Amino acid sequence: LLLQSQRQHYYSTLSMVSWLSELIHLQRTRTELMRSVGDANMPTGSG
């Protein structure tokens, strides 16, 4: 019984971690996208 509950806890933690990493990855990708779009739209001073 104890082992089963531990395993359940482990799997829920694992899914939470994977979800978090997915979210972080999404955020980073979006930030990169926004930055590249911003760079394309805004010419840096040398123009």
C-alpha cells in the first residue's frame, strides 16, 4: 500500500515537473519570437 501511494506521488510529481518544463519552454520560445519580431520591426541605431 505504501509503495503504491509513493509511486502515485512520484508519477504526479513527474507529470507536474514535465508540465512545468513544457511551460517554461513555451515561455522561452515566445520570448525569443517576440524579440526576433521586435528586432525585425525596430532598426538598431546604425540604420
